[in-house]
Amino acid sequence: MFDPDTAIYPFPPKPTPLSIDEKAYYREKIKTSAKRT
């Protein structure tokens, strides 16, 4: 199972940790792109 919380995102890390909103955004983004493939 793909775990978006522990995944390494394919772009440079930010100096600050992801906020809850950002995590939710990336999680949804990954879910949608996963559905497309």
C-alpha cells in the first residue's frame, strides 16, 4: 500500500515541514494521479 505520509515527494524538500493542508493537498493530488494511470 502506498503511504503518502512517508512517501518521498518528487521535488526538493521545503525548509519547513508540510502543514496539514499541504499534506492533504498532496495526498489528494497523488490519489487523483494514481486513479488516472
